[in-house]
Amino acid sequence: MAGLYSSIKPSPSSSSLSQSSQVFASRILLLLTLLPLSLAAFAFILQWRGEITDPTTRWSSINGLEFPGMDISTTSNSKLTTPTSSNCADILGQSRSISFPYFRDWKFTLESDLNPKICITTSTSAGLEQILPWIFYHKVIGVTNFFLFVEGKAATPGVSKVLESIPKVKLIHRTKELEEQQAKSRIWNETWLSSFFYKPCNYELFVKQSLNMEMAIVMAREAHMEWIIHLDTDELIHPAGTREYSIRQLLSDLPENVDMVVFPNYESCVERDNIQEPFSEVSMFKKNYDHLMKETYFGNYKESTRGNPNYFLTYGNGKAAARIRPHLRPNGAHRWHNYMKNPNEIKFKEAAVLHYTYTKFSDLTSRRDRCGCKPTKEEVKRCFMLEFDRDAFIIASTATEEEMLNWYREHVVWTDKDLNKKLTKKGILTRIHAPMVIMQGLREAGVYSSLIESVQTSLAKDPFLSADEIIINSSKGVEAAGGVSSRKIGNKEPRTGIRNVLRAADVDLSAMPPLSPPVMDDIHRYT
């Protein structure tokens, strides 16, 4: 028994081995415990010293100022006093020191050496409250030059002086000389735009935009631009899919053989009837058919239209950017073309144009006041291309203020939160806060107010134009003086024998008008 007991008794060597294993295990546990604590303490010290950014605050709510591509450094005395010289300067609030890859500390006077060079052209009669945010937003995302064909409010002396003081912004006023020059355009002797000639309202605007686009191509080429985009001042480019929220990055990544790229449009969905600053107050948009699965689009079509004539209130065929090539020409307000060939066109899968349409209740009456057509169903077909515009014009021309407001709430305002939530889950509706963040940064940096105040200072010595006129002219309608209707610009028969013979690329090709998105009757064409 003694021998048996001795055989099972632990030896000294095995006992020491067990003890060393326990010590090793305890040390490993201690190391695993102390290591994350040490790293956490180290990170806390670095963050407390301001050497790293807390990633949880990098993508804050829309009240934050940071955004992809933006760097913010705030000092203890970063607050600025609110400008008191004018109501228009109230577009701006307090200021912080903000930088963006293209413009250090929002200093837009610096020459940018980044490529490609991109310009935007527009025809507008809007005031400063709309044009200034529109210009500087697009400067932030990488647009270089702007060619503004102005009339109405935009052409008044005070507003024009502010706009002309912005670097790389060129104003072209609708003067008699301009209209005489456009009357000689080759467009009048060609067929692709002829079906829009000598008609009122939207058709007249469409022709005017096309003539302006033709001139803008020449200006863009002289300014050594590489890309040109036609936008209205109620539209913003949304360069989704880029790391720095940059239209330059979008276009520079395209193959050299691409001549034109289409931005599908998203349409604004206002959630109340008292919007004052659409760019800063609207964040919900309805996606374009091109960015949806066809099953999603047609499966939710009825709920998405909410009793309106079409999926979108207005157009659904997007806007396009064109590479500036020889023989480039407009093809209506939504596309470009080339006299010598069919352009190689592609469409962005993520980037879009945000269209802020009918965002204010006053848009009903302002559109009505720009057109002299009779409010009958037959007459409005001569004046407007899209069905919702026709309905809105008739309501604005025949209904009382209360009836107009009720119609606006029913057809334009998205007040059903359950429906909004459902369509958001389906992917029909989406929230886009990028423009709001950028607009807030511009406002708080004092970009708009400093610009207006500098112009006011220069006007203070001018006895013929007071500084207050800038505010008056940008906040209420002013009719353009001495303008000639574009219906009269080319109002003469084309000369026999000189009508341009279009090449094979243009046979049976008409300018692309604003087109509605697919309707339910089109479902078989898209399946």
C-alpha cells in the first residue's frame, strides 16, 4: 500500500510546473485588463488636448457644421456679432472658422487650381435671397464659373452690383443688343427647336433658355471651362457617391470618351405650408425612377402621386452636364447635343439634381403672374408643358386665397407622417441634409452678409442708388425694363435656301422638353 501511495503522490517538479502555469495565466489576464484601459486613457488624453476628433461627433445632426470634406477649427472668440445694416444681411448669423478642400476658411476670392473647370449657366429673375445661397453652395462643391442671364429682380441695379462683385460670376442682362444678337442665331433656321417657337409662357422661356445656353457655350470656351451645366436657381447639384461631396470628383472620374452625363432629379417634398427658405428648411425628397427598382416604383405609384397627375409635380428627366467639345449645342434646357455626332451619354447612379419646386405657397401666385394666359383647360395647354403646372395656374387664377391654400396643402404638402414613414422605408422618399449643412456653414461664416455689406459700403457715396435698394429689389418683384419677348426675337420667316441641313446625328431629333416620369400605363414598357 505504501508503494501504491507513493506512486500517486505528486512529485515536486509537477507541483512547481502547475504553480508557474497559474502565475502565467494571471499575468495574461492582468495584461488583457490593463491594455484596453491604458489605450482608453491614452485616447482620452489626446482628445482632451484636441489632437484627435471624436468620431461620434463627426457625423452630427444638421445643427452641426461638419460635413465630408470640411475641417472645423473653433476658437473661444469665434462668435461674430450679427450684422445690423440690413434685413438681407440677416441671411447670415454668427460665424465660425470653417475650411473646405477647395476654399480655405470660405475665402472664395482665392483662385482654385483644381480640375476639371466646371461652369453653370442659368436664366433667372430671382432675388438675392435665392441666388446667393445657390451660387455659393455650388462654389463649395467645386463649380468654378457662373454665367447668369438676368432679368426681373436679378437685373435691378442693387442686386446686380452684389452679384457682379462675386469672383467668377458674369451677368448678362436682357438688353436690346442681346436680343438682336440672339435674333441672328442659327437656331432660328433649324428644326430641332422650331416646335417651341412663338408660343407663350413656358414655351417662350424654353426658347429663351436655349438661346442663352448657346451663348454660354461660347463664354465657357473663352474662359477655358471643361464642363458646362444648365440649372435653374431652384435646383442644386447633389454629388452623392463622392468622398468629399464634390462635383469635381464626379466629373474627373469619368472616362475621356464621355461627352455628356445626366443627373436624375429628385423632387422636394415640403412638410408644411409656411416654408420661407427652401434650401435651409426642406430635407425630404422623392427619388427619381432611375434610382429605384421598377417594382418599388410601380408598386407604390398610387400612394406616391397622392392624386396628382404624375409621380413628380413637374419634370422627371433630370439635367445634364456636357464636356465642352467643338460643335456643342443645347438641346433644350435639360440636355446638350453636338452638330457633328451623337454625344456619348451616361447617367449617374447616385448623384442627382435636387429640384425645389412649389416649395413656397407664394409660388402659386408668382408663376401665375408671369403668364398672361386665360385660365381655361384649352388655353393652358398652349402655355404649359406639364399637367400639374396647368392645374396650378388655373387654381391660382380662379380660386380664393383660402381655396388656394387648401389646394396647396392637399396636392403639395406632405402632412401624412405615416405615409411619409412608409414611403421612406420603401426607398421612395429620402432625407438629404447636405445642402442644409453647407448653407448653415456659409450663413454662420458671414459669407452672404459680408458680401452685401461690402457692396452697401461702396454704394453709400452713390446719390443715385441707396444701399436700401439692394434689399428692396431682392425682396419684392420688380419688372424688367425695356425687355423684348423672345417670341419676337426671331419672329420672321426663315430665308429660303439657307435653312441649315442637319447632319445624320440630328435627323428627327427635337429638343428635349421637361418630361414627366413614367406613369402606370408605361409599366409594360419597363418590365
